[in-house]
Amino acid sequence: MSDEAMDAVTRDDHGTPPGTTSVALGDRAGLHRGAPTGEPLLAATDLVAGYLPGVNILNGCDLVLHPGELIGIIGPNGAGKSTLLKALFGLVNVRSGSVTLGGEDITNLRADHLVQRGVGFVPQNNNVFPSLTIEENLQMGAFQAPRKFAERFAFVAELFPTLGERRRQRAGSLSGGERQMVAMARALMMEPSVLLLDEPSAGLSPVKQDETFLRTRKINKAGVSVVIVEQNARRALQICDRGYVLDQGRNAYSGPGRQLMHDPKVIELYLGTLATDVEAAATHAPLIPPAEKS
């Protein structure tokens, strides 16, 4: 899908035309540029976190997500993007700083407790049970509230009709894009207010990548606030209301997605390399790579 076509499909009332620039965050001024006023739904403040003792991946990272927003997190490899998402979901220990949901401290809360409180998470890899059917995968998503299964299945089947039509098919026989759809749907089964997506387009063909980004916006428009981490920086900024650029575990730039796309410094330092790498891979990749042929 061309940039113009993607813009036409994803642009809505949140879209901000280019013309003003984003803000570099060295002094922490303008940290959440373009954010709505009012109390955020999810907030991370000055997070320091890492996997190994004494080695920090996040070095004072901040983020706010307001109700109804779709936030994009981009940056070079090793910037801490996925680590930030896992820290929000209790999968990486937060050594200092805080995470709040609706004003309540949820720092280092266990993932199953976060699901109960309305936070969903879709990991990049191994995100379906391949031996189970689509329906059984979605039942796993609702295991904490089995009585809600029929209602929630109807909801996700309306969002993604393919899932309802093929509910008896084993997830292991699906293409990469279809498995990603099942993973997203499973995370929606507990009716989350926040959905965290870790590089949902990774490993997909260009066509399936576009479908994934459009599907993400569709979920957002259905009333779920979304944080998406992506290496496909330009596509992510096209669909998101606001974006954060991370570098070495810190906030580097912030602003409305379309402003970041056109900010000269962001293009020079981040989008140039990221966009070039992604487009080069897309140009030389077959339309449906081997992993997608199921």
C-alpha cells in the first residue's frame, strides 16, 4: 500500500498535518508534546529497568497514554523499546520510577493481575498456541472470566470476521499475519482498556504489515487505547496519534506522529536509517515469504 493510500485510510480527527516540529527532550521539557489535557490512563515516570543486575536498559524513560489514544514507540535497535513495553506489563523488573494505571500504582505488578485490571499484551514471538484451534486460543485469553467468552468472541469476530469463520482451524496452520490476528484477538478477550503491542509487523510481508497496522487502528477506534512498539517507524507514525523516539533507554523526541515523520532532526537521526532498512527489506522480499505460505 502506498504512503498516500495508508494516509487516506488512517487519517482521522487525531491526524496532525506537518508544519510544526517535535521537541528534543534533553532537558525533559515538552516531554509529552501533543498529549491531551487531563489525567492519563497509563503513565510511566522516570523508569529505570533491565534484565541483569547492575545493567540498565531503560535509563529514566517516560510515557503517557490518554483514553482513546494510539501511541507509537520507535527508535534504533537496542534503544529499549520492547523493554519499555515489558516493564509496563510487569515482565521486566522496574528498579526505580513508577507505572500507574488510572492513577493507581501498578509498578512491578504481576502480568496476570494486570490483565485483570484491563491491560493486554501481545508479544512479538510465540504469541499463539499452535496446537490449539482459533477458538481454543481465544478461550485461553478469557480463562480468568470464562462466562464472558461468548460475548467477547462475538466482539472480536465482528472486528476480525475471519476468526469467526475459521474458529475450528488450528492456529499452527495459519499464516504469520493470521497468527498475529489471533494473538491480538486473544489479548482483547478480557476487554482491556490498554493494549500493548510488541512489533506486530515483524516478519510479515509488506502486504501483511499494512493489514496489521490497519487492524491496529481498527482496534483503537473500537475504544481500546494502544501502545505499539515498531521497527517499521514510518508506518507506525502514520497511524499513531503521538509518538516517542527512544535512544539508549531515554526519551529523545516526542510529538504527534505526523510531525515526527516530517521533523528534519528525527528523519536525519532515526527515520532515515530505520525507514531505509525496512524499505530495503520490503523491496527485496517476495510478496509472500515462505513463513507466510500456510
